[in-house]
Amino acid sequence: MKKIYIILIAVLAIIAVGIFIYWFSVPHIDYSCNVDSDCEIKNVGNYCGYYPLCVNKNYQPNPPELKSNVCGFPSIDGCECVENKCKGTFSGNP
């Protein structure tokens, strides 16, 4: 019975360490803002290369931030601060 508990504890410890490593290795993109001028379009990159997003003007992207394998990107015309989060503005189809 003790062996089962030891194995269970070991498995849970491995899972916990994996979650901890994943949490700190996943990039956290800063979308925070108070006014529209806090936001700007920056290349955060993705699997295919260039990928623009509206982010906090002080955020320093480290492309490729996004791990998506979908190529293409939105045609962002500008940025605005909506509910303290930078959002892209589009004149046509997003």
C-alpha cells in the first residue's frame, strides 16, 4: 500500500513541476492600458513569422510569442484601449 502512495506522490510531483515550468515558459503578452495612447501595433510573431497585435507600448515582444501554426494575420489599422485592454481597430474585414 505504501508503494502506491509513493508512486502517486511522485506522479503528482512530476505533474506539478511540469505545470510550473509551462506557466513560466509561456509568454505573457501585455495588453494593459489606461488610454488609447498606451497601445501600439507590434510584431509578436508566430509560427509563420510576422504577426501584428495591439499591445502595451512598453511591451518588448520576443517573436515568435504565439505558438500558432496558422499563417496569416489580421490587417490592423490602429489600436484603442477598451476596458483597460489594447484592441485592434479595423477599417474593413478583420
